Amino acid sequence: MSSRESIRRALDGEHPTLGRSVEFALLALIVISALAMGVETISGLPEQVTTCLAAFEAFVVAVFTAEYLLRLATAPKPWRYATSFYGIIDLASILPSLAGIFLSGSVLDTRALRTLRLFRLLRLLKAARYALAVDRLGEAWRLVRDEVLVFGVAAFIVLYVCALIIYQFENEAQPDVFSSVFTAMWWAAVTLTTVGYGDIYPITAMGRIFTVLMLFIALGIIAIPTGLVASAMSELRKRKSAPRKGSDAT
Amino acid sequence: MSSRESIRRALDGEHPTLGRSVEFALLALIVISALAMGVETISGLPEQVTTCLAAFEAFVVAVFTAEYLLRLATAPKPWRYATSFYGIIDLASILPSLAGIFLSGSVLDTRALRTLRLFRLLRLLKAARYALAVDRLGEAWRLVRDEVLVFGVAAFIVLYVCALIIYQFENEAQPDVFSSVFTAMWWAAVTLTTVGYGDIYPITAMGRIFTVLMLFIALGIIAIPTGLVASAMSELRKRKSAPRKGSDAT
Amino acid sequence: MSSRESIRRALDGEHPTLGRSVEFALLALIVISALAMGVETISGLPEQVTTCLAAFEAFVVAVFTAEYLLRLATAPKPWRYATSFYGIIDLASILPSLAGIFLSGSVLDTRALRTLRLFRLLRLLKAARYALAVDRLGEAWRLVRDEVLVFGVAAFIVLYVCALIIYQFENEAQPDVFSSVFTAMWWAAVTLTTVGYGDIYPITAMGRIFTVLMLFIALGIIAIPTGLVASAMSELRKRKSAPRKGSDAT
Amino acid sequence: MSSRESIRRALDGEHPTLGRSVEFALLALIVISALAMGVETISGLPEQVTTCLAAFEAFVVAVFTAEYLLRLATAPKPWRYATSFYGIIDLASILPSLAGIFLSGSVLDTRALRTLRLFRLLRLLKAARYALAVDRLGEAWRLVRDEVLVFGVAAFIVLYVCALIIYQFENEAQPDVFSSVFTAMWWAAVTLTTVGYGDIYPITAMGRIFTVLMLFIALGIIAIPTGLVASAMSELRKRKSAPRKGSDAT
């Protein structure tokens, strides 16, 4: 096995002697890096902790950059990796920090863009390939994709239409609260998902009657996809546990 | 093919050479017109944009009026079209604007009524006839219609009865909040759908005990129809994927 | 047919010539009387309307009293009717008003107790005997009664335990809001049903962590019974539509 | 039967003459003790009631200590009982009170720790062994454990990632409300469970758009496990009611 092949396998957790240790170390770094991003948000941190976090951030960027270059160098088809789903995520997770370092010399300026790194958590899914349930979820998704997409489009149209209607009823009574159709869409989304923060709600009689009708009719449109996925998953579980049902009849 | 027949087919997307292009252009106009109604609601728009929107509105009304007249003229039985579901919607979507233009010379006075035009978005459903999931939803609906209707009536009765009861408990303690049975029905609807804005809620001990009992008992009445539709839809999906289950036994 | 038998049949909607007209008239009176109770709650009604409502109330009480006495007189076993479910409801719906009239001479003093009359709406269920879905709901209920009862008891225990725990966390920080375990139970019920009015919520770190854990674990306990009833109902629908599945094998 | 064996059986409700009376008396004491903990939280109790509660508390601790020592003394393998699930709960339910009595001479100082005693309510589950539905729930849980665990981990990751993202959008606009990623996680949990207290919600356009997307995508992740458990339970019910379906074919 060439050393190039050896590096590639180590990164993917298929190395004969290293096994999954390199893969797991990288996954652990992703998780710790995500946690560090959370710690950074705490205000009033002592000076030393901030310094530590900046150093750790630099270390993480260095490791991820090295990993990206190694994956690129050892991939059988480098261009294919660079344009693959995980390749783009790997690049997006280091670019903002690298740009920050080279342009302004600071790692903290690009905090918002660094959240792109959270997409690397999706690598956890890849590592979880032994989890049967993840596969089953995938299969269930394929079964119900059509319905869910139709409902997704329908949900968006419902939100927009409900927002336009409630705007006509409430805008005059509460011009500051229902200030445009976009605020009304925020209201419609918060109401139809039954979150109901209470920051925005109808006060006119017509607006309230419309809200009640809307809730009773449209609640289903948003709640049904969940039921579809769950029911498809249990169906698949039954199939798996009785795979040779038909062949017994021979 | 007569030119009358030709126009009718073009409008319905069945024309041999034009295909669905006319139908899709009309659908696009419906969608853009709905979006324009949203843009109109933004306050503080510059003068030019308002002028543009008014012009676009006039254009939309002109096209929809032309479409309505053409459909009426080319229909095999004009009266049947005029009294059909889509015929009424098509008329309702232009009447308010036409009335506004002829009576006051302004297109903006009848804004509230113009929301009737949103019903034209239902034409999208007609165009989506290739979407299998829409059919399946229709079939599922027919399967569970009885249950859903019974639950709908039950839900209304539950709302009314709960409102009358909570009114007895809370009216004395909060005469401004629970001012009549209608406000109490608004409270009951917002509570039973678990939206819970927080604009109106019981504060007396009896009112709270009743609310908890009501939630535990009546929540089901409102949540069950959703489960019924979802379960009927997965059942139909199974039937479709195994249509000749019985005939194999021969 | 004796006139006694004739009266009994007319009240039950089984009279050969009157048919269901008497039954339906009584049901209509129940519904209108329920609506009148709602109208009474509107404040600032003009004098004439109040007088009208009081007169209608007296009329309703008179009719229901006459109905009760007739049912009692014509029942094959009067005592059995008087102690039956509907017999008790019929009596409870007139007693408060009768007591009000005889004791204080006013029909409006016993308003709270008069809500007992709402139970008469249950007679609508009896009239709806032709609705297949009501039967199916009854059957589904018998199928899942055990599970639902276990969940009901579990839900109450969960509410109480959650209330005791959150009280320990929040009472010191918000002594006025979480003032006793009963207020905490109100919080637990409003939170676990995801209504979330916003009148009472945890603010300490421990209280919030507990709330999140509680929501994720205990939400199921309250949501599952709904799913059970829905699934049992679809099962029954399938059985009904394929009743001779087994007998075909002969 | 030795007296040691006799005591053990009496405690477990298997005694030939005492039957389940001792077991039920202990269960009743657990329930009453839990209720007393609730009564203690009411502020402004008269002096006598407080004294009564303290006396009852001492009595409960005495009985539970005696029970623990008896169980320990009569168990075939005392160490095994002491380290079993119920053994640890039994000890944890008396230790805080005992420590309070011996250290400070007061039973009320350790109120928070005494909530550990609520775990004793789990003994009710043991007593409910005749309830078929409890078993069925256990079986259903084993069927869907995998899926539920995967969803549990996914739910935590979703909460954390959503919190990090909303923090980037909202922290600048509301530095006091979205003060750190932990507050943002509280927001994410309250929003995704659709409780929506209204104490914390996004106000920026980007934050609101993200919230709507998050709700539509992530709501399923939290709602699906409930559907899975319910569907597994109905499946088991069907199997139970038709156990010899296959063997009839012989």
C-alpha cells in the first residue's frame, strides 16, 4: 500500500493498523470545535480563556486545512472530491477563518461566516453508518418524498395567502404590528406551527374568526408530513423483520 | 379545428402547437399578481414603484377580464362555465377591481375585496394534475371525510361549550379580558390548538383546573383528524405499490 | 296505541305520523337555548333584548319541565328513567332555573349553575345515531381504553412530580410566580400541552434545563393516546371495508 | 416458612395470609408522602399544620428506614438488593432526611434533596404489573428504542446548531435577550417543542426567516418518535389479538 493510499484510508477510518482512530480524532475535533464556538458566545469571559479559544481556533483551522489538502492530494480524482458534497463543506468550513487571518490578521472578525463550519457536523452522519435507524430514515424519506414536497409547497402558499388575508383585517387596527405582508407571514408561521410567542396576534373580530378557521383547516397541512414519515418508518421496520414473508409459501 | 375550439384548448393547455405555454403564462401571471399584492403592503414605497404596481394591476385585470370573456365565449355551454367552481372564482377575481375602476376611477380602493383573487391560486392545483400526491390526498380525503366532518362539528360544539363554562369562571375576575362568550371562544380556540399567544388566559383556580381538564380531554378531538388523514394516505400508498396482491394467488 | 305510548314515541322520534318532528323541535330548542346563553354574556345589551332573553329562558324552562314530566309519566319504569344518564341530565338542566324562580323570583341569579344545561347537548349524540363515524369512535375507544387510562394516570403523576421539582428550582427566584405546587402544576400542564401562554415560565438555569428534559421525555406521554385512538380508528375502518376476508378461504 | 422469609414476602405482597396489604399500605404511604410534599409548598400555612406535616415527615422517614433495613436484612443477597435499581432509590429517599435530622436536628432544611423521594413513585409501576398496557408500552419501547435514541441525539445536535446560528443573527439586535448560546438553546428548545412562552423570540428579518425554516424542517425530528411509539404499540396490540394467525394454516 502506497503512503498516499495509506493516508487516504487513515482519514476515512479504513486503515489496517490505525483503524478508525484518525477518523474518530477528526470527528472529536469537529465536535469540540462546535462546543468552543458556543463557549465563545458567553460574555464577560476572562482574558486567558479568550486567548485559549483563539489559540484553539487557530489549531482547528490548521488541522482542518491540513486534512483538506491531504484529502485533495490523496483522492483518486481530486477534482471530484473538491466538487463533492463533503468536499465543498470541508472547504467552506476553513475558508472564512483563512480569509480572516490573511486579510485582517484576526480570527474573530468572521464569526458569523464561521458557523458554516457547523455543516461539518454532518460528517457525524457518515461515521454513524453502523446505525441501522439512519438508513431506515433515509429509506422512509424516499418513500414519502413526493408527499412531503407537495405539502412543503402547499405550506408556503398557505403561509403567503393567510398573511395577505390577515393583513387586510389587522393592518388598520394595528399598523405597527402587522406592518407589511412579511410581518404577517411571520405571524402566520408562528401561529400555524402553534408556537404562538404572543409578540403578534389579531385583535379585530374578523381577524380572530379568520385565525380560528385557518388554524382548523391549515393545521393539518403542516402536521401531516410528520405522520407520513413516522408511518413509512414503521412500515419499513415491519418489512425488515419479516423479509421472506412471501417466499415461505413455496 | 375551429378558431373557437383552438382558443379554448390554448387556455386549457391542450393546444396541439401552443401546448401548455398559454396556460403556464396565465398561471405565472396569477402568481406574480399574488406577489405584487404582497409588495403593495410594504409601507414607504417610492412613488415610481406605486405607479408601476398600479399599472401592473390594470394590466392583470385587463388580461383576466379578456381570459374570462374568451372562456365564456368558447365554452361549449357558457352558462355551465359561468356557474362552475372555477367560473365563479374567475369572475370574483376581476369584479372588485372592475367595480373600483368604473365607480371611483381608482384601483386601490377595493384592496380588501381584491384578496378574493387569491382563490385563483387554486388554478395551480388544476395545473398540478401530474402530481400523484395531490390525487392521493384527494382519495385519502374521501376515505376519512365522514370522520373529519363529525370531528369538525364536535370541535365547534366543544369550543362553544368550553367558552360558556370558562366565561362563568373568569368573567368576574377579569371582566375586561373575558368580556363575552365570543372572546372566550377566541381563548378556547387559541388554547385547544395549543397556540397559546398569552393575550388571554385564566387566572382563577377553578378556571385553571377546568382548562387543564379541557386540554387533556379535548386536545384529542382536534388532533385526531390529522392522524386519520395521514394514516389513510399511507394505506393508499401501500395499496398502490401492491395492487395485484390478491390476484397472484390464482 | 295508547295516548301515553303515543307521547313517549313522539318524544323519542319514533311516532308513526309525527315522525322525528317533536324530537327535532326539542333538539333545536336545546341548541337555541345554548346560543341564547352565549348572547346573554354580551355586555351592554339594550333593555328589550334582556327582557326577550329572560322571556325565552322562562319558555325554555317551561318546555323542558313539561318534557321531563311527560317522559317521567310515560316511561314504562319511571324510576329507571329518573336515575338513567339522560334522566339525570334532563333534571339537572331545569333544577337550577326552577330553584331560582321559586326562591328569589329571578331567572338570572343562577347563571353559573345553568351551564349544567349544556350537558343536554349530549342528546345531539343520541340523535346522531345514523352517523357511522360516531359508532366507530366508540369502538375505537373500547379498543384503546386501557392504554389511554394508563396514560391518563401517568400524565397526572408526571404533572405532579414535575411541579414539585420545578418548585424547588424556581420558588426562590420567583416566589410570586411559582408560589405553590398548585401554581407549578398549572405551569406543568400549560407547558406539557405546549400551549405556553407565557404567564409563568422558569428563569433559573437549572429550572430551564429541567424544563427541556421534561419536555423531551414527557411530551410523548401526553401525545401518544391521540395517536392510539387515530390508529385504532383506521384499523376499524379497514376491517369494516373488508369484513369477509377470512371466510373467502373456504 | 421462616419469619425472615415471611417478612420478605409481606413486603413484596406475596404473603399467603397478609396478601398484598403490606405492599399496598407502603404504596399508599408513598403517595400520601408525595402529596404532603405538595401541601408543604403552600405559603402561609397555620402553625398547627406545619407541626403536623413535620410529624408526618418524621413518621414517613421512620417507616421507610424500617422498610429499608428489613428488606436489607431479609434479602437472600443483601448486597445485590442494596445495589439494585429499587435498592438505590429506597436509600436515596431516606438519606437526605436522615442526614438533616442527624446534622442539624431539622427535617425541613433538606427540602430540595427530599424530592429524590419522588423516585419511589416508580414502585407504583412495579405494583401495576397486572396492567397489560404497561407491559405493552415496554415492548413497544424495545421495538423503537433504536429510532428514538438516534432522534434524541439528533434533537440535541439540532438544538445546539440552531442556537449557534440564531445567536449570530439576534445577539447584536437583542444583546440582553440572546446573551449566550445557552440562552439561545433555551429559545430553540421552547420553540421546537412549540411551547413558545414569548419570553424570548427573534426580531431581525434574518432571524425570523431562519426560525421559520428551522420550524418546518426540524419540527419533524422532535415529533416523529412519538408517532413511532404509538404505531409500534398498535402493532403489538394487533399481534396480541391475533396470536395464532399463522398456525391455523396447518
